[in-house]
Amino acid sequence: MTEPHDGALFDRLVQIMATLRSPMGCPWDRAQDSTSLKPYLLEEAYEVLEAIEEGVPHKVKEELGDLLLQVIFHAQIARERGEFDIYDIVAGVIAKMIRRHPHVFGAAAASSPKEALQNWEEIKRQEKAADQNTSVLDGVPRQLPALLRAQRLQDKAARVGFEWEHVAQVWDKLEEELRELRAAAATQDRAKVEEEVGDVLFSLVNLARFLDVNPDEALHKTTTKFIQRFQYIERELSRQGKTPKQATLAEMDALWEEAKQQECA
């Protein structure tokens, strides 16, 4: 790690981006705007998550740097428009962190993560109280992956008391939604089936919350497991001079079970 410094490195990065966006800078960088950069911002965020999952520190460092660069890029564009700059962003974050942590920087108390989160949410509510159109559910981006968005919305509703009291009730709700899905499937009404599938998934997310499982992460791990097992099938079939299309379902299922056994070995 580098030694503590006075912010010169950060300022240097800000200046580099300003140079890239200047008339003598890079044609590609100059051609970008906030809309054209959206895919890169999303991609870099996902690459950070992937690096964290791999658990390789230098990759995490590199990907966080790429994500930081996107923030600097957007801030430079806003500065050119006379809207705000990166230092306004930093100042806003500092003020928010101090304001929403009164148990650290003020006289409030919070002896557990749950209490700290409740403090945070109550302060957010107070900040938005002047806006008559605010909702408890505000602040959950529409662009989040669907499972994660459902979880965040349920979390927010639960913090104000809209929550089942016991996990048994959540199981009952899931079973009810499954029955409704089965009934909808029998009608072959595509719109109704889609609606009921959504209800089942939403109920599964709620169950995952009660079981203290991140549903998005759980599905991600299962998808990775599926890839590994299916690729095992492909490799074994290849050794036999076959492709999956040339094999029977029974053959592939047997190899799938072999892959499972190897995971347990």
C-alpha cells in the first residue's frame, strides 16, 4: 500500500480526466456523455463483484480503480456542464456519512447492526419528509437484477412493519403461490402464467430473506454449479467421441451424477 498522502494522487487522477476531455485530449473520451457511459459503469461494477468473488486482492484493487475512473469520468462531464464536480460529490458523501451515523459522530446509540440500520433509515425518512411524493420504497434502482431488487424492496417494507411474523407464514404463502401457478398453467393463459411465475419468485425471495440467504447470490452459485457440471458432461462425452446432441438424456444424466459425486469427494 502507498503511504498516507495529502490527496495529490486523487487530484492527479481528476486532472488526467480533465486533460482527456480537453480539446487536445482523447477523441473517444471527448465524445462520451453520461448516457453513452452507462454500460461501462454497469460493467465495471460487475467486474468488481467478480473480482471480490475470486478473492484475489490485486484484481479487486484493479477493478475498484476502473470503477473509480467511471465516477471521475461522470463527474468531469457534469463539471463541464456547470452542474457539479468530483469534490462536490466527495463533500456530499462526507456530510451524509456524518449525518446518518449519529451513533458515531453524535449522541445517538446503536449497539447492533440492526439498530444502526434503523437509525440510517429513519434519518433518510426525515431527509425526504418535505417531499410529499416520497415512499418507503424509494431508493431501490429499477436497473438492479430482479432478485436483488425484490429483496431490497422487501427489506425496506419490513423495516416499517410490513412483514410476516413467522417463517411458517412465508412457507404457506409460497405454497399458495405455487398452487396458483399450477392453476394458471392449466389455463394456458400466457399473461396469467407470467404473473404467477413472478409471484412465486417474489415469494421465494421473501423466504430466502427469512432464512438469511441472499437469493441473488444463491442463484449465482447454483448457475455456476450448473455450468461446471454440464461442462463435465461435455468433456466426458468428448472423450467418447460424442457431443451432447448425439447422447441420450440417460447418458447425460448419468454423467451429471458423476459430476455431483466428484464434488462430494
